[in-house]
Amino acid sequence: MDKMKKRAVMWVTFLTAGTISALFLDSILILPSLNIYIRSVGAVIIIISFLLLRASGRALKKYGMREKKSFGETDTLVTSGIYSYIRHPHHTGIMLFIIGFGLLLGSMSFVLVIAPILVSLVIIFVIKVEEPEAIRKFGEAYVEYSRRVPRFIPRLRRKEQ
């Protein structure tokens, strides 16, 4: 199994374990379910996360793959499209999905306990694994890119180059 598939399995496993844990906690603590309006916000956040994931995938495919590679593997540093606003749109999409999923699920435990843990794991993963890999692969070009472009949340005003 290649690296990207292993990572996908890892995140699905974390999400599944988190969901089961949250529903178990909700039942033990007899926590109320979130109302339909909050759940609807979760659905909207999930849609936004899918749009972000799609934009990320398209930009990687269009600008980052000169040769045929496995899913998510690039041979060129992508700094255009969505990647000109944030360095990790894919991971931002994953974090939004986690938050939206918790709201849609209606689980107080997921929203207040599991989602912050999972989002923290995504952030740690990016800082400790993804970014060092990118620096090894793209060198000074990535370091310069990281000075200009924020990790997850776009700036209101873009830095002048």
C-alpha cells in the first residue's frame, strides 16, 4: 500500500474511532443532541470542505504532476490556484470536514472533545510530517513559499512579493 493510501486509512480510522467514542460518551453522559439548525450548519461546512478538497486535488493534478504519480504525489511545487492562498488546502478541507461532521452528527462529545483532538492531530501531522517532507523534496523553494503563504487560513490581505 502506498504512502497516500496508508494516510487515508489512518484518517478514516481516527474518524471512525472518534465517532464511536463520541456516541458512547453522549450515551453515558446523557448529553442532548444538537438541534437541526446546528446540524444544517455542519452540512454546509461539509460541502465547503468537499469543494476545498476538490480544488486542492485539481490544482495538484494540473500543476504538480508532470509525470504519472500515485494519488497526491507531486513532482513540482504547486503554488498556484488554491495553493496561492494556503499551503495545505487539503488538510484545511479535512479539518473542516471533521468539524462539519461533528455538527451534522449532532454529538456534543464529538464537537467538544473528539473534533478538537482530531484537528490537533491534523495540525501536528502537517507540521511534523508533511512540511519536513516538502522541505526535503523542494528545498529552499518551499521554505520561501512557506514565508509568503499561510498554512491553513488565508490572509485577508495577501503579502506583497
